[in-house]
Amino acid sequence: MKVGPELLKILNKPFPAEQFIHQRFGRYDLAFKTDVQGRPVLLFMGIADADGNIKGERFARRLITGKDGKIIKDHWDNKGKA
């Protein structure tokens, strides 16, 4: 699994700050945690079990911003199995 352009469209939208959000994307279940500005920074993608835990892949977002607040670098790192 990888974070493709269709999934990036969802992840680049603003969400409520510091929340853990569950969502469905195609055949996968998504769960992601947002930062204080409402940007997703931690993503779990896979199939949810009965308890809501996702078995699949874990991704972490690398965001580097400049002094003026503009995003300089933004990419998702695959951190392995979840």
C-alpha cells in the first residue's frame, strides 16, 4: 500500500485539530490523527477489526515549514505494519 494522489486529496483537507478520525476510502479503512492545525500527521490504512483497530500499514507525515508558516517539505513515510 502507498499514499497515492487520490488519498492525498483527502489528507490535504483541513480537519478538526488534535482529533483521531476514522474514515472509509475505497476498500480500506483509514484512521488518522491530526495536529494542532488540523493537518493529518499519523495515518493507519488497512482493514478494521471488530474493536476498530486497523490491521495494515502505518504512515507518518513529515512536514517542514518555514519561519513564515509556508510548507517547505511534505511527504508520507511508510513506518511498517500496524
